[in-house]
Amino acid sequence: MVLSALREYPVHLTAVVSMADDGGSTGLLRDQYGALPPGDVRRALVALSESNQVMRDLFSYRFENGGLQGHSFGNLFLTVLEKVTGDFGSAVREAGNILNVNGEVVPVTLDDVRLCARLEDGKIIRGETNIDIPRDAARAGIKEVWLEPEARLNPSVERVLSAADLIIIGPGDLYTSLIPNLLVKGMPAAIRRSKAKKAYVVNLMTKFGETNGFKAQDFAAEIEKYLGKGVLDDVIFNNKRPPEKILARYRREKAEFVDVKGLNRARRKPRYVLTDLIDKGRFVRHGPRRKLAKILLDLI
């Protein structure tokens, strides 16, 4: 969503992508071929692609039956390209050339890692998908997450962070999409060393199994737990409440609106920025170009 929002503006975009995904097509390719997870990389490549719609649709195409059922063509393409080029980083760069990507897509690590979580009741869950999708109707909150084995930072990440004017974290699933990047050894330090402004875009809704019961300030506090305090410059919250009939549908999925009531806006750092970010429509989503892009570009 962020990449789509900013792609039309005269900025150079780089997506730093988590390598913890192990669900669906990505999980099968990891298990069967020892490939690094292509799913999140593929989505970022398509979001930044300036190729025609057919090419973007091709990389997003998902087989619905047969031996390839459930697989995305783009995931298969990246897996084969990794074998042809010899490493995943080269495969991503070649795919970027083929898709005429405006910017860069960089895996946060080139190590084969798995995400693990310890719950408040002491239970340990291994695997991003198992953390992301609870198997029980009720589950204890997440106490901490880590990667196994310890991951090394992709050297290209240090390069793009040091050259950045603005580093944007989020929006996205807190424990399974955002924090896994911060768990890579050297990543928090690389962000701290960068002279870029650092901004965190908070989710619009909570997610069952990850952030159920979270207040607005809890999101920022959890990012700071792994990134370090005093690093974020701005935390961007939505302050426009969606229609009740839409929220009622989300409640059936045990998701709640992230309400900004009670936020302490007097604090100097990070600065809390409250603005209307809601897109029109049946779903609670960030309005990409006019709302999300505007507030982010205003920061620089």
C-alpha cells in the first residue's frame, strides 16, 4: 500500500522485505526446494513495477487446480531464478529488471530463518504462519518473538538505509511482517545510524492472535521495544472512525478499530501525527495516494 501510494511521485523507493514468511505457496517452495521465501518480495516487485498490466497480472497469477494449485507464478519464477542466478539477492535484482521496477526490492537477510514466538502463558510457537493464524478460539498474547537461527543483515540493506531521506515502518502485521525485520542482527543499529527521518504508520485495525486488545500507543511501544527508544521521529495514526456497519463485520473476525482516544500528544519524540487515513469502500484500508502519500511526503 505504501509503495503504491508513493510510486507516482518523484521519489526513489526501496522496499526492505522480511524473510520470515512460510505460509501457502511460499511455505511449500521453502520446504520442497530449500528456496528463500518469495511471496512478500513478489508483492513488492509488482507494487513497484512500471511494466504493463499483463506483466503485473502474470506475476500475481495463482494456479487454481492441478499440480501447481495454490502456487503463484511469481513465486515459482523467483524460485527458479534463484537456482539459475545462484543466490536470492541476484534473483530479486533480475526480476526487478524484468518487471521494470521503479526503485529496489531488498531482502532484509539472505539467511534461511524461521520466526518463533513466546506467548504470555509460556507456550512457544514456531513458524510465521502458525503465529499469524491462531488455531484456537482464544490464545494468550505474544510476549516476544525471535528468529531461528540468528540472521545476518543483507549488506544491501545497510546501503539503502544510509542513503535514505525517510524510513517508513508499516503498516503491516506487527509481529509477522514488521518486527521480523528488526530481529535481524544489525538492523536496529543500521536504522539508528541512518540520518533519515524515521516514521511508523500504525495499523487501522487490530488483528486477532497478534494485537487483540492493543491500544493505539501499544503499537508504537512494541516497535520501540525491538528498535530502541528515541529512534522514531513520527508515529502516524488514523483518527477517522469507519462506519459502524463496517466495524461490525470486522468484529466478527475479532478485529477492533485502533482508537486514538487518550493518546498523549504532548510528547516531543516520537511525535504523534493524527490524521484521516481511511479509504472509501467496504474495507478499512489506508487511502493510498491522496491521504497516505500526502502525509508521508509532508515529513520530508
